[in-house]
Amino acid sequence: MRAQFTAFCAMTVATAFMFSCSSKEKVVAGERVDAPMSVQAHTGASAAVAAMPKAMIYKTSVDCTGFVPVQFDANGSLISFPAPTDITDQSVPLPLAGGYLLDRRGISSYSRFTTWTWREYRALSSAPSADQIKSNLLDGAYVTEVVVLPMTLDEALADTAAVNKLIVSGKLGVADPYTPVVE
């Protein structure tokens, strides 16, 4: 039993180390987005690990701010879409400097956008079928850039000035906005 507990602790520490070495990365369309996470290992009998995903900002080929995103995989298969009841005012992306949008719903480089506005989608009586979604995609609307921020979504929402400063600085994916950059 002690050997199993020791092995569990070692796996927990290794996992915490692996995720704590996150990098700030800039991802372009067509690449997979694996958002780095910050992990805190808690000591104690349970040796639990808590992870907080990092906030992401993105740009699109055309203005998609008002339209509901859906998720496709690398092969072009629809893999995820929200139920109308999942859509709230807090789902809508937040416009930022430089044409970036702060993701509040879940976005990837494979996301596409429907022709339904947030209000129209929320008013649907039931979730559309996969075929309905595919036939209601906004032509030419693609995610062109995804940037993982060095902060959580709550932190980004609480300090959008810091996010805009990071965007305007041209240092996206390079440095934490709270750490001075030596030129």
C-alpha cells in the first residue's frame, strides 16, 4: 500500500512539474491549440492537483464577434457545439485592442462560426442538428490566430487594460505582462 501511495505521489509531482513549465505560445490557423496550464500541487493525504486553463485571445478572417462558434477537428468533422441554454451574455467574446477577441466560450484554430447571432441561437427551442449547423456556417469565417495568455480568463477579464497593453506592446506569446521585458 505504501509503495502505491509513493508511486501516486511521484506521478502527481511529475504531472505538476510537466504543466508548470508552460510556455507562452502563439498559434496560427491550422495548428492544434494545447493551452498551457498552471498547476498547483497541494500537499496532504489526498495529494490533489488543481489546474487552471489560461485565457486565450483570437483573431478571425472576418468580423465574427456577433456569431456563435462551433468546434471542428483537424479532419473537418463537427465535434462540439453549445446547447441554446449554454449561451449567456457572458459567452460573447470581448473585443480587445488590435482586432483581438477574448475567448469566453471555447475557441480553437479549427473553430468555425454559424450564421446564428448569440441572441438567435439562445432563442432556439432545441439544439440544431449537425447537418443544420454545417449548412449554417458563415462563409469565409475562420480563426486566423490564437494566442494563449499568461493569465486565467478571470484575471484577463479583471484587467483588460493589461491584456490590451500586452497586445499593443507586440510581445504576444513572448512575455508575461506583469514581468518587465528587457530589450
